Amino acid sequence: MNYRHEIDGLRAVAVIPVILFHAGFEVFSGGFVGVDVFFVISGYLITGILIKSLDDGKFSIVQFYENRARRILPALFVVMTLCVPFAWMWMLPSQFKDFAQSLIAVVFFVSNVLFWREEGYFAASAELNPLLHTWSLAVEEQYYLLFPLFLLLTWRFGRNRLFWAIVIIAAISLLICEWGWRNEPHANFYLAPTRAWELLAGSICAFLAAGRAYRSNNALSTAGLSLIVFAILHFDSTTPFPSLYALAPVGGTSLILLFAGNGTWVARLLSMRGFVGIGLISYSAYLWHQPLFAFARIRAIAPPTEWMMLLLATASLG
């Protein structure tokens, strides 16, 4: 795949609201949708890589898993390791027990399952969990584990049939998600079956874009960015999520991936050096922000001030 600066810029649009939402800034009440933007981007990029390697006859499942491990594990394990002494010093025994369980769950990429069984994402106690944010990494890793195998086994049936199979699976996942927020809201938020459609939306975009020049459409790319910004500023903890409401950030991201080609003002905006620079470090920033915030809240006698949280948010970028 050709490198697209605007995708790294889009990562910045995803990670900054997530960080500021977790920092407690009310203006970013829907900042949690940045994770959904990340899901679509991941689905798009990974599927594009897989399609090209399968087309070229060079696909190696071992090489794919190795590349993912090199990309994800080193920074993750560094953050986890450095959390341990601060957890030991500052956490109550019950908190440290929960933290130890989350460490094990993260290693096996099932922290989303653990947190589903323990607490809601928007619960006040969740702010004190240094590894709460790893639930999204677990969902992505579960996708990375299963989706390449699915493509490998079904590629021989033809790209067109495979495309429509993915569309159908994504639609089923969305329907389950819509049922889930009404009946099992915690499971709906954390678990992969109700999040799969977001990753598969990116996969669908990759199929649509494969072998074609990137399209440029100012209206559609602008609509995409507007949908994401709307969700960030207007959604909050009372918004049923994920649900059909998630079509705003997911659909918006998809429009940008498909139509923010060269010449569009959205591509020019997202390709600015500041956005691209933050996008390039977005994974590390995402890893660091929650431990910094959680330990600050655990250590402080009174709730940390907005200035302190803003300083810590900036430190996560550093």
C-alpha cells in the first residue's frame, strides 16, 4: 500500500480526543469514539496489506503475526512493566489484586473480557484502572488473529464473493451490537462480536480501494470529518454505544479513507506536520495516557486539577 499522510493525521484526530476525554475535559465528552476511528483505520490497513500479499502469492501467516508482534508488543510490555512499581507503592491491596489480574489478561489479549466482567467503561472506578484502555488492543488482536485466517481460507472463492461475505458478517455484527446495548451494555461495549463491524468497515473500504487510484471528493471527505467531530463533541456517557450512533465516527472515517484523496482540503489538513507527527506516535501516546491519569488520581488526595491533567496529557505525547 502507498503511504498516505492523511491517515496518520487521522490517527491524531482519533487519539487526542481519547486522551482529553480520559483526562476529564467535558468538551470532549464523546472523545471515546476515537477508539472506533482507530478500529476502522486498523481494519483498512491490515486488510490492504493482506489483499496485496494474497494477490502476489506471498502471504505468510507466520510473517504477518511476527510483524504485528514487533509493532505492538515492545511498547506495550514497557508500559506494563513500568506500571508495576507504582501500583505496588500506591494501590490498596484490593486494587493491586485487580491490577495483577489485568496484567495477566493483557498478556493474553483478553483484557476486554476481564473488564466486561468487572466494571463499566464509564464507571467512576474505571478511572483508577491503569490498564483499562488495553481493552481496545485486545479487540484488535482478536481481529488480527482470526481475520487473516478467514481470508486465507476463503480467498480461493474469489474476491467478489469474499467482499460480500464480509459485508454480511459486518451487518450481522452491527445488528448484534444494536441488540447488545439494550440488553447487555457492558458486554456490548467491550467484546469483539459487537465491535467486529467497525474493523470490518475498514476491511470493506480496503476492498473497495484495492487496485484503484485514491478518489478525491471534497464534499464526502468533509462530511466524513464532520461526522467524527460531531460525535466527539456531542456524544457522552449517556449515548448508547456502540450502536447505530457509532455509524457517525465509523462512517465518517470510512468516507475519509475512501474520498480524502490528493487535492481535498481534508487531506491537506490531516497531512499537516503537526497532525502527522502526533499520528506517528499515536500508539505510544495511547498506551501511556491512561496509566499517567490513573496513578495521578490514585496518588492525589483531592481530584487532580484540569491543569494537572492537561500536563499529564501532554506528557503522554512526550
